[in-house]
Amino acid sequence: MNKKYKKLIASIILDVIGFFTIIPLDIVWAPISGYLMTKMYKGNKGKIAGIVSFLEEIIPFADIIPTFTIMWLYTYVFDKEKNSKDDEIVIEA
């Protein structure tokens, strides 16, 4: 299985975990969620997504937003710059 699809499966699992955490557990899950997001997606995009993930988990009843899956879609489907780089064929001399 391709690395990006393993990341998709992990994203869906983490979104399900976030969805089913009850309000008192969100205090623990929110920083873990933010941290995992920054580790899964590097750079400034990952940092911003980590903050969004933290806020989404800490705000009551916002857990229905699938932040990890949205970030996966952004990274592998909608980010044209990254996708074009991944599709390039590099021939080294």
C-alpha cells in the first residue's frame, strides 16, 4: 500500500477518535491531536493544521469536522504545486 494511502487511513482513524471523545477527554485529546497533525504534515502547513486541529478538538461540538482527512485531501488532492512536483520524473546523470 502506498505511503499516502496509509496516511489517509491514519487520518480517518484519528478523525474517528476525535469524533468519539467526550468533552472532558477533549482537554487531553486536543494537544495530542495538534501534535500528531504537525508530525504527519511537515512545514508551515502542518503547523497551521496542528493549531486548527487543536482548536477544533478543544471547542465543544466542533468534533464533527474531519480535520485530519481534510488536511490529507488538501495535501494530496487539492495542492496543485505539491502534486505537480510529485508527478515530475527526475533523471539524474
